[in-house]
Amino acid sequence: MKLYILLILVGSVLAGCTKDNDPEIKEVAKETAWQEVTALTRTRRFIQNMASDGQTIFLQQPNSFTPITGTNRVPAFYSTSITDIQIRIPIAPKFYATAFDTTVAFRKTASPLSYDAYPGKSELSVKRLDPAAVKITTVLASSPFEDPGVFSSVVINRNNYVLLHYSTTNAPAFRTTSANFILAVVDPDTPEGYAPRLLSARRITLPNISSIRSTYIFDAIVSIDDYFLVAFEGKLFKIQQDGTVRPVLSMFAYNSSVSALYKWNGRLYCISDRNTFMSDDEGETWRTFAPLPLDLQGHRPYPVGDSLICTIGNNLLSWHWREGNTSLRVLNNEGLDRSLINGIQVLRDTVYVGTTNGLFFRPLNKFFESKPTE
């Protein structure tokens, strides 16, 4: 009996020692390369488009326009009434534009609640210029079904000229029934508290478009410095600020699809599924190269310092052109999982990446680190 009691006491002591010395297991949150701006919650974590004036980053989210000045400041939100996640509104340093049916409204980025000091001049009515207009185009042929498209449907150039496309009859998804555009000039430097003012607007029709087909493929519209490029029916058109328009490139097939169109280091790049085209004279003449591999054709270009950064899905690529070929280096995207990148902006010493799953940031001096090998 004494031995039995002794064994019980020893067991109790050992059990107590084991319990006291067991390490407490706690789950430690893994710190990733990219950190999220936690001030954005719910649908405002879905970033559709981004822009900057050098001092502030401007975000487009479902039904929201948000200026961001830092990672820890609670931002103010302004309604845009744009709830369609496929639509990317154009954002210039001083103003942005929202399109509804046949009307475009202009608002200042610095004061989105500004009101119209010039009656009827802070909005553009397409029907006043063309009574046959039915709808301003808001989603282009190259737009995916569940995310914002690569190209905005309305664009603003560096001199505050606005170009938009509209249809004259209802068309199937991702097609249009007209080759008509509106070119407008906007003055954003109105008195404080007042909306930008529409100075003038004119109708433009693309030349040499076949009238045989009832609908057309409209792939891309971009602003380049002081002019515009439009990919329409397998051709590339250049539109000047004075309204001059002419075709500058034929992509050989009317159904050729343009997935990227931009300027980098003085050279224009037009990426289609059939060929890669390059121009060194502002689009007047073009050289033709073999197409990029299919998985690289849909890249989105963003300048970061003096480097070209391209994104594909949630991947960050340091991109270097070698004539018709490219060399790539994959950057660290840890923390950007399960998202699509829709914008990159640099503010002071921080890089911001807008995705469909949040706004993320990383110090600029770490941004160019390569992705770790697994």
C-alpha cells in the first residue's frame, strides 16, 4: 500500500512538472513582402484603377473614388455611382470622368464634391452632338468578364483632352455598331470648389471602316502624350488634338486582337495575338516582329522610376525589351496571392499596388527584389 501511494505521488509530481514545462504554442502571423493598407475595408479593397498627381494616389473602387496620402491615414470616400467592376474610369492628375448612358460628368480629383459653377459645362452630353447616340462604350472587347479591362473606355491625355467612343444602336457584348468618337477639351483649373469646365467637343468618325458588317470589334483606346491611339477592326488609328484622324497600322486581320498598347522610352509597342509592332516616330511607321508567347501577350505596363514593370495576374515582372524579344525578372509578390493587379503607383519612398483583393505597399528600396526560389 505504501509503495502504491508513493507511485501515485511521484506520478502526480511528474505530471505537474510536465504541465508546467510544456511550451505554450501560439500561432505567429507570417510577415509577407507586401503589407495591406488596412484602412480600406469591404468593397473598397477591390481596386479597379489607380492614378497619382505625385502627392496623392487616387483609387477607383466599386461606387467609390478615394484619395490616399499614406498607409496609416483613414481616407475619405466619394461616390461615383459606378458599381460595375468591369469599368475603369479615366483619372488624370487634376480631374476624372464618369460615363452614364450618353453623358460624361467631370470632377476634380482634389475636390470630388465640387459643383457646377458653369451651368451645363461640367458634363458632356453625347446626344447633343449626335441625336442617334444610344450609349457611351464602357467595356471594351479585351475586357474579361469578372475584372476591370486592361483599357479604360474613356481616356484623358496630358493636355486635358478627352476621347470617348459611343454606339448608335444596341450591340452584342464586347462589340459596337459605330466608328464614332467624341473629342472634348476640359479646363480643370476652375475656382476652388467648382467642377471642371467643358470647353469644346466635336464628333469624329474613323475613316475606311467597312460598312458591310453590322457590328465591329473595338479593342483599345489609349492616350499617348498629346495624341490618341485606337485599335479598331484590326487597324490602328492615330487621333490628334485638332481632330485629325488617320489609320497608321493594319494588323492584317480585322479580328486581330490587341492586348497591350503603350509607349516606353520613346518607343510605341502594340501587342496583338498575331504580331508585335514597334514604332520610333510616334506611330507614323511601324516595324513588325513575331508575336510574344501567348502567356506574355496580356501584360500590363507600369513605369516605376526608370524601369518598366509589367504585371500578369498577380505577378510582378521587371521587363526589358530587346527589339522583338523580352528578358524578364520575376519580382517578389509574396502577399499578393489570389488577386489581380490593376495598378501600380509610387508615392514618395513607397510603392503601392492596387489589386482586386486590397491595396498593398512596400518600400521602394525593396521593390526590385527578386522572387525567392521555392
